[in-house]
Amino acid sequence: MSAVARTGLAPAPMPQPQTPAPAAPIPAPATVAGPVTQIRVVRAEWTKLRALRSTRWCALAAAVLIVGLGALIAGSGTPYRVSPGNTAASGVSVILIGVVFAQLVIGVVGVLAFSGEYGTGMIRATLAVVPARLPVLWAKVIVLVGLVLPVTMLCAFADFLAAAAIESSRGGSVISLTDPGVLRTVYGSSLYLTVVVIIGLALGALFRKTAAGLSVFAAVFFVIPVSVAALPQNIRGFAPYLPSNAGGALWGSPLGSAHALSPWTGFACLCGYAVVLTALAAWQLRRRDA
Amino acid sequence: MIEIDGLTKRYGDKTAVDGLSFVVEPGVVTGFLGPNGAGKSTTMRMIAGLDRPDSGTVRVNGKHYPKTPAPMAELGILLDARSVHPGLSARSNLLALARTAGISRRRVDEVIELAGLAEVAGTRAGGFSLGMGQRLGVAAALLGRPQTVVLDEPVNGLDPDGVLWIRLLLKSLAAEGRTVLVSSHLMSEMAQTATQLVVLGRGKLITESSVEDFVGQATGTGVLVRTPEPVRLGQLLAAPGVTVVNDGTDRMRVAGITAEQIGTAAWRAHLPVFELTPTHASLEEAFMQVTKDSVEYHAGATR
């Protein structure tokens, strides 16, 4: 019964006893809920993302894949030597190979941010308190960028520093961040993964089911780029515009297509996909029943 | 206050809610009744703006809910299906909702305490029993101290202590002048909690009345009379609005007038009366009578 005694919620401030209190119905204690703002929804989404175990595991896995694989490659095989055919930047792209694997983990984080809520039913609670709906999508974009950008940036630079040191200690060329294209390759890999998480998020919002969202993500980022390479030359002109190839141009992805776009054109193309998919997700989020 | 006007919702070619109109007034507990598939949950989802009506309008406290600046001040809702993240603790689930409206951690702890979840607040909600999940859902609905509270089957899975908690909670919310709409299939529980009723069948409004009137109109409410002169007494009592049923024995069932009126009439006509027993239909009986034509899923008789 103790729970019952507390149903009265908090007492309202008492008026000064100049007029006798009216014996009218108990006044409802004032609400404690303020207006929904974009900042508040961002805080709410951050609360969820931070508390989920999957977030921590995925961040850890991405770090291990990027730094671990880079160090492994730097420590094995013939040390990389810069020559007219082998630029310093392409050497860095090779030690960033972990990004190719990390993008799957990052894609999972993105897809789950929405599909996880649809799968568990939490989306109904989320959208009931933010009935305008779109602030939820923007907030998820913001918190995912806020998580993925710093984490992958740190990983990319850690990987570069560790792998470059290992290479040079084994007799390879000394590669520095000031060599042409090296800095762009390192931070570009992080920018690439940041856009990838947004694409994952949009797919999760559009498909609502984790399995469907992830399958499409894996098809677009792994299966199609690899299959396309097997197509005859004359019908694979679209290959450089596939998201992973277009974005890969920024960091010189070793899996990139033969005739890659220029780094920033490719990255702009990747961003274009993200914008279109996010816009579709926004439209569907507004339109469909939760 | 909830005002629903001409609300219609179709899923494919099935009409879940069909031209529904009713008003839920503040200050009382309103029961929302109907057989399975009558459209109660769909209506509740439309109140919260989760499902878009095909036509018609819903107003919560006079406003179009999806456009209100402070939704958690207007409406708190518990939906039938689970709507918590199993990977998050009870506290994180509530905190994530609270953050959207700038509600303090202290208030979150307050509703955790209120819902009797203090001991499990830090554990992942995925391991919760049905009853615990319900308590968490009710806690979420109360977070913002909303003006209107909508609860779909709140006592589902609750232990007796929890059922009593919900009953008193709903009454105290109504006493504070809030609007309370609650659905349940437990008629005995509804009879103890609600004073107003909205009854649905196959997506349409069957009736909107007080519990008292609803039960009063049901057959089974009336007076059981035992007399050796059933035919003569029946003729004596005949009047518009009065029904007399006699099965050929000395017993008859009279509805539409009081035991006092029957006794007085019999005494004036010098007719002996051996028994005069006012009877009341239960809410359950009244509900069954009213909805028997609109039950979507009949249980097959066991043969």
C-alpha cells in the first residue's frame, strides 16, 4: 500500500495562508514536461545509444579491425617502399584495409539504431513522446555522427602512426602525414565510415527489420562491388559510382574500381546517396504508421 | 479531454475503426470496452498519433496531438504491446523518454519508486516479467504528469497488489481533474474503477454512457416477483417501458419499475406477493448482451 500513498505526485507550492484554501477538487500538480526541442531529442538518443551494449561492442570491434589489421599488414610481407608507381598515399590506403571490414560493423550500428527500435517496439514509445517524428531521425543522425566520427578518426590516426612506425622500422620508406595525399587518406577513411553509418541508419529506417536492412547494406557494400568486377568491361561503367567505390576514392580503398572518381567527387557522390536515402527515410517516417 | 470525431482506419481491405465518434471527459475514469478486434488498440494508437487515421480527427485536450509543443505534458500512454527496449535498463528506458521533454532524473526516480520498480531499475528490461513490463509502461505514461492518461490493458499480468495499485492510481488521477481512458477485459475490475464507459464493436461505437446506466439497461436488472396471480399482476403493471416476463410458474421478472412501485400496486389490487427481489445484471452480463452481435472471434463450443 505504500505505493498508493505516493500516487499524489509532488505537492504543489502552498499559497500563503491569507485566504483559506478552497475545499475544491484536488488541483492537479503541474506538469513536469517541457517542450520537445531538437537538443532534447539528441540527448534522449544519446542516452539510448550510450546505454546499449551493442554500441560498445561495435566501437571496440571497429577499433580492433582498423588498428589491428593495419599493424598486422605493416608487420608482415615486404616492407612498403615509395616509388613512382607506389605513392605514399597508396601505402597508407593498404594499412587502412581494416576500414573495409569495419564498415560492416559500422553499418550494423547504423541499421540497428532504427531497426532495433522497430524490432523491440520501443519505436512506439519514442514516437509517442516525439509525435513530430522527424526530430528523432535528425537526432539519430547527430548522435551517430558524434560517435562514429571521433572514434574512427582516432582509430585511423592510431593505425597510421602505429603501422607507419612498424613499416619504417622494418626497412620500409618513412611515410609522414605531410606526404602528398597521406593526411587526406587518413582522415578520409574516417569521413567515409561516418557517411556509411548514416546510410545504414537510413536503411534501418526504411526497412525497419534488422535482417532486411543488413542484407541490403551488405549487398550494396560487399556483394555488388565484388560481383561487378567480374562483369565485362563495356557494361561496368557504373562501377565507380557504387557507394563503396565512390567513397573509397577519398581514402584510396584497395578494393576500389579501376577507374576511380577523383577523391572529393567520389566522396560527394557517397554523400549524395546518404542524403537521398535519409530524405526517403524521413518521408517514410512521416507517412507510415509506427 | 479526448474528442474523437468520425475516426476511420483501414488496414488493407479490413476496416479496423469505422466512423467512430466519442468524447472522454476529464475528472472521471472512462472504461474502454469491446471484444477482441473491436478497434480499441487501434483507436488508442491514433490518439497518440502513432497510426494515421484515414479520415476523422482526434483532439487531445483540445489540440491536435502531433502538433503540440510539449507532448508529454498532454498525454501519457501505455500501449498493449511491449514498447520498451529489452537491452536497456528500466531507468535508461525511462530516462530516454524523459530527456525529450527535459524531465529531471529526480522525476524518473520518482516514477520508478511509484511503480514499485526501485529494486530492478538498473536491470535490463528484457528480463522483466509481464507484470514488471506493465509497471514500467505505466511509469512511462506518468513521467510527464500528463493532463490525459490512456492505458491499454494496464492490469494485464499484474499481481493483486499491482491491480489494486492501478485501481487507486486511476481514481487519484481522475480526482486531480485529469482525463483517464483505460481498456480492460476484466469486467469486474472495470466495474470497480470506471464511472463512464465507451463500448466498441467491430470498429463502431456501440454505446457511450455511465456504468450505472449501462448496467441498468441490461436484462437481468429488474425485480424478481413471486405471486400466485402472475397474470393479473402482469396486466396491472403493464405500461410503456415496463417489461414483464412470466414462465408459467409463480415467478415473474419485471423490469422498468422499482420493487416499491410493484409492491404498492399489488397491495392496492389486493394481490398477494410472496417475494420481491431487486436484481442487478453485472457489468459482464451487460457487456455480453450488448456485444454478442459484434464479437469478432467466437470460441467454438467444445463437443
